[in-house]
Amino acid sequence: MRKLYIFDTTLRDGEQSLGITLNVQEKIEIARQLVKLGVDVIEAGFPASSPGDLASVRTLARELQGVIVCGLSRAVEGDIDSCAEALREAEYPRIHTGIAVSPVHMAQKLKLSPDQVVETAVAAVKHAKKYVGDVEFYAEDAFRSDLPFLARVLEQVIEAGATVVNIPDTVGYATPWEYGEMVTYVREHVPNIDRAVLSIHCHNDLGMATANSLAGIMAGAGQVEGTINGIGERAGNTSLEEVIMAIYTQRSRYGIETGVHTREISATSRLVSRITGVPVPAHKAIVGSNAFMHASGIHQDGVLKERTTYEIINPEVVGVPKNRIVLSARSGRHAFKYRLAELGYQVEAERLETLYQSFLQLADQKGEIFDQDLHALVGGNIVED
Ligand code: KIV
Ligand code: ZN
């Protein structure tokens, strides 16, 4: 099995979501849960961005054990110094520094030539190496870069000491096959790539962050970056829980494993949602409230006969105690009878049919039918167990 490193940036890229600001206590609560979840790296913040963020990263660096604590910095000496200062007490510190490499970012945002970008990137990595052994380099907007240029930058930063190189799809522009091709290109054209871990970092502007990340992993990336619940700027980042469970459900086919304790996924998602105030959509994969609910009669009948007919994941594996059969006008007799039996009612066949017709009439008016509705429905007309 190949080990895939999980880099969580909920507290940095996730916190860049519109409307989220986390104080240090909130960051610690989330970070402790991330440690329980078993991620390998926690990106705690961007220390040079504000004194508050520097203080938060410093506290997390001091408090967290058994995990790499990472801080972001631009390829600017002052940023790197702040980052190093914030990480001083970390058991396993990592500085994540980098610069944009796409033509539009270099010309319009940085106003630097490609040669100047290479020079700045190399200087940043060398400067970070004065403080820590573990330096990750990000090539911002790598997906829209000129690939030979990207390969040149990566080769030089690895030569300068980068231990991890990150090739983000910063603006969520890639499709899975193109992102996978970029990873393959880098693996084939950066001669010293085996001296570093190749990391992927995707955004969800086209709704493909998870698919792109999986394509990158299949093409040989060794680390995946993302956030819990996919929170992040604009349409968000890769949802780590989706990638983790895709790897988990396909582990024998992929031959890849993570160190994640999947049973902590649901608790982690709920905590991040509560603290950030960002609700999880009901239909969200893995962690949405509907993810393990069955609504239609055909599906309910199947699941009651054999769970795997309509469930690819046992809910307990992600920390959800059990699936739920929701009774509504779409439910069939099997689910209706099953729930009555669970409530302690044994109903003869003829009576069951009459009750089922009344149930359908009620469900047409009410939508979901709850246990108290069933108790009222059966009233005294049944034989109790
Ligand atoms: O999306 C991106 O390019 C980033 C980098 C700063 C790592 O978040
Ligand atoms: Zn990002």
C-alpha cells in the first residue's frame, strides 16, 4: 500500500471563506479534532497576515503534538521570518512558502519576469531552510502555467531544499484528465522530483475539486490538500472527507491508504460547521444529513433486505450510528411495516393494508411521517407486542 499524506488547510484556506474569522480558541478546538481524525499536516494560518493570526499559529504550534504544524508565507523574507517565529515551538514545523507561476499572475499581479520568479522562489526556499528542515513550496496557479517553466521552477526549488512541492489549481479551472496529466508531466520532467513529496491542491470553481484531486493521486501525487466540508474561498477547496472516503472505498483497487480514522469524519464535519457557522448542505457527499437516508420505496425495500444494495459506505465507518429510512408518500409497504415493528406493533396483513392506505393519505399532506404520526395512525387498532 502506498501512503497518501493528508494536508488539512481548513484553518488557513478554509478560513479564507467569506464571512469566516476564527479566534484562537476556535482554531484549537478544530485543530485538536483534526489530530483525532489523523491528518498528517495542519496548516494553522498565515502568520504575516495579521498579529492575531501569528498568535493563533504560535499557540497551535505549542499545543499540538504528533502532527506537522504548517504556516503559510509568501516568498518574502519578512513573511518567512514571521512564519518561523510563529512555528518556533512546534514539534514538527513546516514553512509553506511560494509564488505564482502562471503568465497572468507573473505579469499582471507580481510584475516580475519568469527569471525573477525563479530567483525569488529559490531565495524564499533557502531563507525558510535557515529555520526549518521541512519546507513546502507552492507554485500558485500552477495549472495555468507553462509546463516547461513549472518544471524548471520545481527543479530549482527542490535543489534549494524544498521537501514538498505543491502544484495548485488555484482557480479551479482544471478537469480531472488535465490535472492528472499535469501531475504526470511534473513526475516525468522534473529530474529530482523523487527527492520531494509531490502535493496537490484543488479549488472547486467547476465543481471538480474532488475529481481533480483523485486524478492527481492516481497520477502519483503523494500528498493531497483540502478542507473539511470543502470550505474555502469562492466555491471552496477539495473536501477532504470526500477524497478520504473515495480512497477508503477503493483502497484494494488503488493500493493507497491514509492514516485517517474515518470514524471521526462526521464529528469533525459537525464541529467545523458549528464553529465556522457554514452549514453543510443536506445532500453533501459523506457528511450531508441526507447522505445515509433512504426515501423512496424501492430503495428502502432494497436496503431493508440488504444494506449494500443502496449504500456504498457503512455509515458507522464515518461515525454515523446508522442509516435512516424516512417514511413519506414515496415509501412502500416494506418500510412501513418495518418501522411499525420497530415501534413494537405487530399488524396482521389485512389491517396493515388499511393502515398503509391511511398512511399514504397522511403522507401526501404532511411530507415526512414521524413516529408520533405512526402511533396516532395505528391508535388502538393493533395488537401490541
Ligand atoms: O490555491 C492556492 O494556490 C493556495 C496556495 C497559497 C497554496 O492556496
Ligand atoms: Zn488554495
